Amino acid sequence: MDQPSGRSFMQVLCEKYSPENFPYRRGPGMGVHVPATPQGSPMKDRLNLPSVLVLNSCGITCAGDENEIAAFCAHVFELDLSDNKLEDWHEVSKIVSNVPHLEFLNLSSNPLSLSVLERSCAGSFAGVRKLVLNNSKASWETVHTILQELPDLEELFLCLNDYETVSCSPVCCQSLKLLHITDNNLQDWTEIRKLGIMFPSLDTLILANNNLTTIEESEDSLARLFPNLRSINLHKSGLHCWEDIDKLNSFPKLEEVKLLGIPLLQSYTTEERRKLLIARLPSITKLNGSIVADGEREDSERFFIRYYMEFPEEEVPFRYHELVTKYGKLEPLAVVDLRPQSSVKVEVHFQDKVEEMSIRLDQTVAELKKHLKTVVQLSTSNMLLFYLDQEAPFGPEEMKYSSRALHSYGIRDGDKIYVEPRMK
């Protein structure tokens, strides 16, 4: 069979990791591999390969010499082949079958939908634990073949593959812990439930940027479908009902939830969103990436009670009654105006006269003098002001700085200002 045209894996490997481009360095993750075979290999003693190979966006279309791959890649355990031009699974199999310790393989953005993955080829992936097929448009038939041949697969990435439906595999994949299936077109819960059937050991399910509109499932069924789910990401889904949030409590091991950018929360403030979510999800320990401390949980649950206490009975969620049982009926929080006072009433003393005046605190001493001119019949240049705090132990304080704002003196209602003529 003729070898496909284009750049080979081995050709790119030799170019990138030659001593001229990738000099020998000591340190974690770096090393020199000098294989004993094949004899006569012109590159045998020259390549300095790390155990993590990154060969993305290199125009790779085929494997190249398999003996060379086996000779140089025996120690490699991570391989990034994303954004290349691999379209034949047989060529991928030739590479992977000669990397015996491979655990992580990234095939994102390769046009692999153009060929069929046969089980004989998929068998070469058997040791892989983390597989990335983002934007590869891999069919569900291809995914099923992979699942049957990868008994130790723990993490699978299927983002940007234009999936509108999920096709169930004929066998369950008991090993899979993490499924990353963001940026597809999964809208109906009947498709998501198939993932629970296929992956019963799933720990983390990342569904961000799918327009999932509702969770149509009974509580008992949800617990059976996802018995081990610890973390779920529903960022930018289409959820719009609090009942869907309540159903997340049906996952018996759920601890972490991500729910940013959903229609349900658009009309709430940032504080309301977080507190209402925390109060409705009593088992979670992390929300939107932030840890939920015990103190924050109690604050949120008390907030929840006060938030719903004035709602009509038919609109009050069941969670409200649970929390009232826990904390009792709470009094509404007192409304405290923390804005600084804008004006005060003071006594203005001049000679034998006392006049009560309201003065603005945002004005300066110079502006106050102008305001007092008509009261005391003195020019501003001939006026001295003294401020007496009613609780001050040290007597009046001269207001000598014309540009100083009145609020900086801490003037309060009932304080006194004394006006005296300047001595010539």
C-alpha cells in the first residue's frame, strides 16, 4: 500500500527535536533516549526526546517509519497531535501502537470523520487513559468502538463535535470518570440521560454551552442514572426553572456545581444568584469554582427565608419550609441607611446672638463664610470661625483652612460654630 502523501509523524519529530532545535537539558520531564535499535538509523543517537511530545499544528498526515517511532518513543506517555491533517485511523494506529506507554492522546481538530475506525485499529489505543477528540467530528460509532477497546479510559473529551443526539453504546464503560462534552447541540434531557447509562461511574460531567432547556427526570431515576456524579458544569445551558436546580439534589454524591450564564438567573443580582443557589443545594461544597464555607451557607439559608417570607403561599418553594424548620421564622432585616449625612443643624454664635442654621457638609470653610456674611454682618476676610463638638473635651477648634470640607470635621446635629471678628 502506498504511504499517504504529506508530512509524517517521524519527519516532524526529527525536525522539532533535533539537537539544533531542541538541545539536551537536564530537569523534570526532560531526558535523552538512545535506543539500541534499529541499527543504522541515521537519527538514532541524535534525538533528545521528552516524555511529553507536543506536535500540534505541524501538518502531519501519516505515521512514517514505524520502526523509528518504536525506537524513539518507548518512554513517551503523553502525545499531542491536535490540529494536524490526520484523516486515516490506520495512520493514527501506526503511531499509537508504537508508543507502548502512552496514557494521554490529543487528536483534536484532525479530520478523522473521513474514515471508519475498525476495532483492530482501536485495539492499539488500549493503554490510553485520557483521550481528546474535540472538533474531530468523531461519530458515535467511532466513540463506541473506542470505548469497547479502551478498558482503562478515565477521561474523554468530545467538545465541538456538532452532536445533537447521543447514541448509546452496546456496552457500558465502567472506567470513565470525566466526560467533557461542551459546545455541542444537546438540548433534550433524553440525550443526557443516555450518558448516565453509558458511563455509570461518571464523577465529572461538563455540559457547558449546550442549550439544555430542562431536566425531565424523576428524583429516583436521576439517582440511578448518575450514582457517582460529584461535579456537574451547566454553564450557559438553557435552564430557566428553579425546579431544574432542585433536581440536582437528586444526585447522591454531588458536591460541585457550575451554573453561570443560564436564563433562570438573569433577573437576579450577583448576591441573590449565589445565595439562592447555595440555599437550594444543601449538599454542595463548591459553587461556580468558589468554596462554600459553613458561614456562607448559613447566611445564604437565612437570606433565602427572608427572600421568600413575603411571597404568596403557592409561590413559596418547599426548601423554604425546610429552612424555617431549621432556623425558625426570622424577622426582616432592619433597613440601615449608611450614606453619609449631607447636611446638619448647628448653632451659630456671634456676640450675644445665637441662630440655628442648616449647613451643607459638602461645602468648604470659605463657602461657609460666604453663607454667614449676611448673618453676622462681617466680611469673609474679617471673619474667624471656631467649631465646637458638643462632646469634645478640648474646647473649640479654629476652622483656619479655607479649602477644607466641612464633613472632615465630623460635624453633627447640635454642634456649635462660633464667629468672631478678626483682631486688627
